[in-house]
Amino acid sequence: MSPPAPTATLAGRLMGDVRLRRRRALNRTMETVATLAAVAAVVVLAVVFVSVVIKGIGAINLDFLIHSEVPFGQSGGGIANAIVGTIVLVALASAMAIPVGILVGLHASEFARPRTAAAVRFALDLLNGVPTIVTGIFVFGLLVVGHTQSGYAGAFALAIVMLPIVARAAQEVLSLVPATVREGALALGATRWRAVVRVVLPTASSGLITGALLAVARAAGETAPLLFTSSILTTTGVSTNPGQTLVSIPLRIYQLAEGTSPSEHSEAWAAALLLILAVLAINVVARALYGRTRARMAAMQ
Amino acid sequence: MTTYSSGTPVAAVRLSSARRTAVDRAGDPILRGLTWLASAVAIVLFVALVYKVCDLAGESFSHYGLSFIGRETWNPNPSTKTYGFGAADFLFGTAVTSFFALLIAAPTSVAIALFLTELAPRRARRPVATLVELLAAIPSVVLGLWGLIVLAPIMSSTIEPALHAVLGWIPLFSGTPSSVGILTGVVILTIMTVPIVSAVMHELFGTVPGELKEAALALGATRWEMVRMVMLPYARSGMVGAVILGLGRALGEAIAVALVVGNADAIHTSLFEPGSTLASHIAAEYQGATTSLQISSLAYLAVILLALSVIANLIARLIARRAPLRLGAGVGGPE
């Protein structure tokens, strides 16, 4: 506190002290609140993760992993068909969304005028904001009405969810590639596309992979886009044929969670454990890669 | 790049330039065309999505018109007298769950972002920010399962009775505590929106100029006074954008909410009662749709939901354009 003015009375000085003490107390309270909020968020993450692990680990065994679901009422059964189905669905969706997404990113960084690039970015943001259940309804109307549900329809719906994630990440990371790198390639006589393929894309590669991985993690955990596109099962065995419906792990969890028997719930937890481990692992790898790209780009500039 | 089988260096150069004319000249327009096409696909997809969902809702729209929005019935049994559809119950559920979720999530996110920018020890910043963001990576169905089996019993045994005891005189907290219901949905939505909103706010607070903060501190402000008088005013409009972005997420969440909200098509004042949101209702009826009017009415709900979330996104982005922040689709966090 500032030194007391000569006229200050003892009471005045005490009041100043009281005010200062109050301000400090308020500050401490607010700091505590902020810290508690952050702690709470981390604790919630931990609680969810730990409950999934505790409840899921008991139900996971080899039988669960290598068998398919059994008709209702029978005991046993596993999620082999859902694991395979998820892999096929996400692979198909990735095959559609990742190349297109990277091309969208290249368009913005290499060819498009700023205005066009902004328009595309805007469309991607809108697409990213579409609730995934609405995406499911869209694909239902586009591919399922008049036909049947299929793995293709489900994968297409997942691809729509993935596209804005891949494309926005690609735009962002490609715009970080230093102009000098690009110009260097062009000055050496490379044509535009060679510069892109041999210099720009490799420079940005780990960032592009980050975007792709985050999109894969997102798609692997999505249920809503599949409800109307690939949920009515035609077979219960393991199937890799996207011409038929394919069951996925999230969809299976949703159906099991809506069931009432304890055995269904324990299967749901086991499936949830598999899913959460896969999704968190992909996320952690993606983030680590992204940190590396940023560091590399910074070093180039 | 190119391998030469034979010939003098000069011949090799000639060969390579000959190849360039053939392949490379075509390469540039091809790449440009492909990237253009991909961008067009992104725009066309969004337009087609809006068109197709509206198209699907056509039958219900010509049947009910805009009065669908205010109708409180949802009876899919065509042989009963009250057979018919309407969105009012689900609009109410969506509004209530999203409003209360954001009411809790907004201040929590501000607090988390302030902790990350101002309080956390430098070494702890990255890990804590990452952990908060990982919360957003949990698949919604897993969070829904957790909400249904772990959280819901706690809600009915502990949290709701406590709220009822203290705040029972408010109609919102009247009624009997129940495990699944609007309030459980609110908690789950809060958990889902906090990481998104706090990540944007963290980024936002990072843009507050250091000189401004230091000036406030040098004038004798406490840290909180600096936050209240410098950071919050500086970031205000961006914070609104961040919250609206979170709102967009909360409106559209289907699966996790469907598992915990109780799926009742009814309007209650008490938050303990079961309800339904637009998104959760569509998800809950995925196997039960029988008549074409019912399917079309589900699409009508989807149209309303789509309109709400597009509006929320537009507002968030309009605000963001004026505020110093990017609301990117989100790769990694700030720093």
C-alpha cells in the first residue's frame, strides 16, 4: 500500500487496510474458483475414464472380442462383428473424406483467390456445425429412401462428418508452409503440381496426418449418422460387405445401453472401454504430431 | 524425380524437358481442377443437405405448415384419434437443456480459461489444456452410457434431493427426484460443451495484449481486478461468440441426451421430469418410424434443428469476425 497521507487518521488507515484486505480476499476467492473449475474438468474426465475402465475390464475377454453378438436372450456373444464393421465403415469414410479434405486445403493455399477461399471455409464451418443426427437424416433421404440401409450409406454419412475436420486442418496447416519453401521449389524449375506433391505436402505432412487422425477418431465414435443409414442388421455374423448394413461399436453400445439386463450393460461397458481407448489413443498421437509440425514450421520461418 | 537409362547429360536434359511438356503441363491444370472440384463438393454438400432434409419434411410441412412448431402432440399410432405430430415438446426440451447447460458451462469455461492463461504454473498449462480438450474427444455414446448408469442414480439419490431441499420453492426444482430427466441431460450437455467453449476462450484470453494487463497490475490492481477490468472487457464479444458456438453443439447433441433425458414428449416445469430434445427425439425414434407422415415429421424436426444450429453458427462467426479470434474447426489447442 502507498504510504499514508499526513492527514490520515488511524481510523482512515485501518479502513484502507480493510479495503485492501477485502480486495485481496476477493482475488483469492476468484483464483480458487478458477482453479477449482479446471480441477473439476480434469476430475470429470478422470471419473468417466476410470468408471469405463472399471466396469469394462471385467467383461472383456478373448471370447468377447472374437465372437459376434448372439440373438436376444442367449448368453455370451461378443462384438467381433462391431469391431470389423467399425473398421470397414471408418476406412471407407476416410477414403472419401481425407483425399477430398486435403484437396480442399490445397485449393485454399495454392490456387483460390482469398474470397473464394473464405467462401469455402465458411461452407466448411457450416457443415461442421450441422448436428450429426441431421447428417444421418440427409443421407437417409439421399441413399436409403428407395433403396436399403447399407455400409456405403453409413460410411458416406461419416465422411460428411469427417470432411470439415480434415479440410479445415489442411487449410490451417498448409497456410503455415512458408512461402519461401514453395518459391524455392518453383525457382528451381518445378511446376506447380510438382512443387505441391514433392515440397508443400511433405512439409505439412504431419499436420495433415493430425487432421486426418482427429477426423478418424471422431468418426469412430459417432453413432448418430449411422442410426438411419446402417443400423437394421441383416446378418449377425462378421461382415465386411458394405453393400449390406454394418454394425459399429458406438451403435452397439447405444443399443445395449437402451437394454435393461445387467449382461447387456456389462457388454456395453466392455465395448465402451475398447472405443474410448482407441479414440483417446488416436487423439493423443494426433496432438503429439501436431506439436511437432508447429515446431518444424516455426523453425523454417 | 526422373531416372535416365542412357544418354549424355545433354540428352538427359532434353529428355527431361520433353517429358515436362508432356506430363507437367497437364499436371498443373489437373491439380487445379481437382482442388477446385473438391472445394465445390464441400459447398454442394451443404446445399444438398439443406435441400434434401427440407424435401424429406415436405409431406409433414404440407400437412401441418408452420403450426407444426407449436403443436404439442407426438402420437405415431395411426389408428388412434389423437394421431399426429408436432415439435413444441421437443423445442421446449431443447431450449431448456441447452439454456441450463450453457448457464453452467459459460462461467465454468471462463474460469478454466482464466486458470490456464493466468494461474496455472507454466509447466502445467499444456497438460491441463490437453486434458480438458480430451474431455471433448470422449464419444458421446460413451458419455451417455456413463450418464445413464453412473450419473443418473447419483442424480436421483443425492444431487436432486439436495437441490429440492434447498431450492424446492422454485418450481424448477419441485417434484420428485428421478434418475433420468432434463437435469441429467443438462449435466451431460455441460460436460460436453465446457471443453469446446473453454478452448476457444483460452485462445481468446491469449490475445489480450500483455501491456494492458501489466498496466493494470502496475496501477495496483489485484489479479482479479485486472481480469475484470482489462481481460473480460477486451474479450467480451469473443466470449459471447464462444458461448453461442457451445450452444450450437448443445442443441445438436442426440445420442448422449437420448440416453439420459428420459424420452418423454411432454412439457414440465420441473427439471427432474423426463423430457426430450429435437435431436434426442429423432435418435430415439430411429427404429420406430412407420408411417410416411411420421418419417416426414422426424425430418421436419431435423429441419428446425438444422435451422437453429446454422443460425447459432452464423451468429458465433459474425461475432468472431469482429473479435480477435478464430473459431476454427479445431486442430489442437492454443499456444
